[in-house]
Amino acid sequence: MSGQTFRDSDTVDFVIVGSGAAGGVVARELAQRGLTVVVLEQGPRIAPQTRMHDELKDWYLGEITNDVVKNPQTFRSAADKDPALQKFKPALWYGRAVGGGSLHYTANFWRLHEIDFVERSALGAIHGTGFADWPISYADLEPYYTKVEWEIGVSGLAGASPFDPPRTRPYPMPPLPVKSSGVLFERGARMLGLHPFPAPMAINSEPYRGRASCVHCGFCHGLPCEVLAKASTLTTVIPEAEATGRCEVRADSYVSRIEVNRQGRVTGVSYFDRERRERMQRARAVVVSANGAETPRLLLMSASPQFPNGLANSSGLVGKYLMFNCVSRAVGVFEHELNEYKSVQVTRVLHDFYDSDPKRGFYGGGGLDARIGPQPTTWAIRTATEGPAWGSAFKARLKEFPRTMQVAAHCTSLAVESNNITLDPNLKDAWGLPAIRVTYKDHPDDLATARFLQDRGAEILDAAGALRVTKAPVTEQTSSVHLLGTCRMGNDPKTSVVDRFHRSHEVPNLFICDGSSMVTSGRGQPTMTIQALAFRAGEHIAGFAKRGEI
Amino acid sequence: MDSANFSRRSLLQAIAAVMATAAAPVGWAEMALAFDQAHAAHGSGERRLSWLKETEAADIKAVAAQIIPTDDSPGALEAGVVYFIDRALGTFFSQLASDYRAQLATFQAGYLARYPAARSFASLTSEQQVEWLKGVDDTPFFTTTHLLTLLGMFTLPTYGGNRDHIGWKLIGFEDTHAFYPPFGHYDRDYPGFAIETAKIK
């Protein structure tokens, strides 16, 4: 950690709210270009090396994610339903620690395809949705996808998927070793004429940029990587930002409000420090990278007489168009052991069903991958939802853990205005700030896509020789880790919150960059795109600052 | 204990394997040792209740033992799940505690109405227990007990359950800090990924 610190009274060039996948990248891009930066992170700074494969702590006690007691949320499926307090697990699950979600993600790093950016033009409007093109193209983002792969570190095999969008460089590391699930998936898919390929993962398959390679411990999903082989911003770009001597990452600093002056320009942010004292950090500009839930919440909490609907919200779209990515899975049990609890989650993927196909009768597409998903506790909890939940039959099923895999489908979510983040009018968090209220109901086309892909997954398992294949019921989602679309990019201030460079249409020195910027959901695995957007945003925002255009 | 020796041996093997590659992270051997020591806790310590009353614990223990029964292998009873539940409600899941106590009282009133002579749920025959639970397995009491039983069975023994790694042994989960390929039967003779030359589109 660098010793650089700033005082609240110092007016730094930028305050960045959030140190996750996007905030960490933007911090480095600004600091390396000579700008002073304070990153405020609501959670602590942990040492991943001291972690102990403690599922309870990381999955259920919210040590580095939401603590349901301190950071409560409510969930409802529609505005006319009563919101329910989430007492055990929060509806929205995200990192609250330096590194944010990049600490606990699975590290699947697919790029979006060219079609994702222009799908609305290609397919036409979809009634009752905010389906729209992006204001940027795949070609605009390609250099930054490459940057993510090389600067963050992604293992993969260029050219392995015939559906891959164009790329300018190969991956910096070869794919991780295949697991039994990957071999079976590849075998089954090829028998069906499909095109499986080695999964691109932000996990080192060999030592890279000072970080070790994966030791295949099997605890990537939901937990920080103890050997730092899984890339998090905590262990990649943040130390690089700090090494410039111009960036301070202030942990346990919970931003409650973005402050504006009479001219409608941002002057800094108010926040609670570790001792819950209210402080204000002054800055020439603010970048909000707090994730697709906390970003709109902060803008809504920053309402003032000048901005009665929330800051940067003249469009009324802050918090709207929340997208989760719809999901489904088919489960297969095989004769011999796969031992899927070992190593990284995913080693094979396929994108044959990525594009939407009007012949299916509904909008949507997705990717399939081979995995098991859970570690022991989650295995037990999930298994109970897919068959006998207790008794001898349940116990017998639990024993099939080493012989079980699943094909998971990662699908589109349509942008629907009634899916959103609002401030709960009745519930406050431990700091006295309004709790997040989530309203969400999957669009029928999203569920149809998830079911369609689940059937394809089941066919692959059958073809691979599974003794038994089951399809877990596809139901409306009530929780997610993908938080997308809530401050969407666009050229028109009436239909978007930020412009193509992530500058808010309404407040010239306020920028927003994270999952909330995404216009469509992609097909799951959003972090790669969030980081590409962040590299691009950082470069442009630094340019604006240098040219006096902020 | 055999499993402890086995675990120690696999740890040393894992350290040797990682060190033999160029991949060893700085300080990895120390990390692995610390990890091993933490995981060596077999939950043999506390068997006293701190939050649940004995009568409550007896019923919860009986319900947990129906969720993961003891048959040809140990179940929730032997894994000490009730001690995990006791600790959870008294400490890290205290937000669930008051609701849970009330739910338990409702559960108890229910079976006592059906079996007025019962001294406790545990005093019913196993068949009676199963029959009763089938009728209430969608109630909040059962749902919470079920969840806590699974967590107690399969999470780290340091939280009071999963004694002697009974849960992990049941599902064939090997508790080691590192693995190397091949991981399972099907990736043993994998020939390598062949890129298909036929281009789609």
C-alpha cells in the first residue's frame, strides 16, 4: 500500500466512489495519467492470503458482501406487491470490500459480441421494454477488451470459438487445464454438432504480472482467491494506482451523498468514516462506480431542491431498467467421479445459441458452460431444491457430489422499466440511510430463453453419457449478483443517464461507470465488459481533465 | 487420527507439488500450513449449549437427524449439527433467533396436539416423526432448521458442526488446499483441445 494520503480539505482531481471491477480500473487510469484520486470504498481492505475456504463467512455472513443486518434490502416482484425484508441472504449480492465484486466473482471473462451493441436495430423494438442500441460499437470497445485481457490477466484460447468477435491480440495466457465436466461437455456438444471452446477466465494459468498461477483449490466462486491467481482489482490495478503516489484508497468509507454547488456542479462527496463520523472529501469531479445497485441509490439519495428526483436524473431513468441475466441449469450424474469441487468453476463454454433467433418465437440468447457451481454447503442447499429435500433419499443424492456436473445457461434479460432500484421509504440501514428496495420480475422472453437453453444443456449431458439428467425448475429470479442497466448510456438525455463517455448528461463533472452503464444485458458474465468500459472511460475522462473540459 | 494423518500427508504433498512448479506464490507454504491448522479443528471442543434450552435442543436434534439420518454412515446427529445451530442463533444468525424460537414453539404445540402423551419430539418413534414432518416441511420452523442443518453439516468444523469432517466425508469432498490435474476420471486421458477449422457464418 502506498503512503499517499489526502486530507478532506484537499480538493483532489477525482473522487471515485467504489473500488470494484470498474472503480479500481478508473482509479489506475486516472492516477497513471497524472491526476490525483481518492477512492472511497464502503467495505474493509482484506488480505486475501489469510482466507480459509470459509464458506459460511463468505457466502452467508456477508463479511465482504452485504450484511443483511447492517445493510438490509427489500424485494418485491412488482410495485403493487409488499416489499419483503431479506433476513437471511440479500436479494442483491455484491462486494463490500476493496476490490468489490472482483473479489468474489467466478471470473468468467467472455467479451460481448458485435451484435450486442446493435441488437435493437437488427431485431426491431420489443413492446413494453426499453430495448435499445448502445451508443458505442464493439469496435469502439475492442481495444479495451484487449487491455483487460493483458492488464488484468485472462487465460483463454483465441480462435477457439467460431462465434468469437474479432480481436487484435491473442490471450496472454493459455487456457486453464480442462476438468472432467469440460471433457464431458466438449464430448456431448461435439456429438450434437456444437462448438465448445476453452473458457476465458481471469485466473492465471501460469504466473503473470507478479501473481501466482492457480493451485486449483476450487474455492473461486463467492470467495476471494488466497493465492491471488484470480484477478481482483485489489491485487492488480489498485496497487498500480497506489504506486503512482497520486491515489489513496480509503476503506471503510461509506458515501452518503454527492454534494453540488449552486451552479449544479459536483463539489465532492459526504461520507461516513470507520467511526461513523460524517466527513466530506472535496474534488473537482466525481466518478461513481459503486455498482448497478449502489450507484443509482447514491444518486437518488443525493436529491436536492435543485435535483428533486435525484442527481443526474432528469430522464427519470436512474435506477430503472435493472437487468440480472436470466439463468437456468441442467444437472447430470455420471458413472465415474468428476470431482468438480476441484479447480476453477468453468473450463468449457459454447456460444452456438448466443444470437437471438426469431424462429424460436421469443427474444433472447445465451451461452452454456460446464460447472458444478457450489462448494459443500451450497451443494447441499441446492440439491435440496431439486429433489427430495430430507431423509434417506436426500442423503443418497448428496453422496453423488463427486459424480455430478451441471450445464449452466447464462441468458439475456430485457430492459424493463418496472424492474428497478428505489429507496425503501420505510427501512434504513445501520447508518440511517434509506435501504435499497428491489423490484424485479423476469420478462417472459427471458424465462423462455432460459428454458430453451436448459433443454440444450440437457441434450449435451445426455449425449455425453449421463446416467441421469434433471432440469432444475426455471422460476422468476428473486436475487442476483449481476446488477446492470440502471444508469444506462445513450446519446439522448431523455432516454439515458450518461453519454457515450460516461459523463452524466446533466452534471458536467459527474461520471458514472459500472454495470449500471450497460444498455443491454449481454449473455451473462458482465465483468469483462464492465472493465473494458472502465478502461475506456478512464482514458477519456483523463483526457477531458487534461484539456480543461471538465 | 487417521484422517488427520492423511490430511497432513496430502498437505505436504500439495506443498511439494506447488513448490516444484514455478507457480508457487510467495509465502504459499506458510499459507497452506495456517490453512491446514485451521481446518484440522475437528469440532471436538464445545458440546455445551449456550443459547438453546435443553428441551429445544432435543427437538431440533431429532428434526436434524431426520433431515440427514444416520444409516450406514453417520448423519446430522453425529456431526453435532445442533451445536452449530445453537451457536448460530446465539451469535452470527441472531437476527433469526427470536422468530425461530416462536416457530419452534408452534412446531411443538403442533405435534403435542397430535401426540398429547409425547414428552418431546425425540420421544416419538422415527416413523411418527417422519409422518409428522411430512406435514410440516413447508413451515418456517422446518425451513430454517433445514437450512441450518445443512450449513452445520457441511461448513467448517470451527463453527461447531461437521464434527470430524463427517459432512465432507459423506459427500466425498476432499479438504486440501491445492489440487493438480487430472481432477477426475474423465479428464485423465484428455488428448488436448482441437480447434475445428470449419468456420460458422
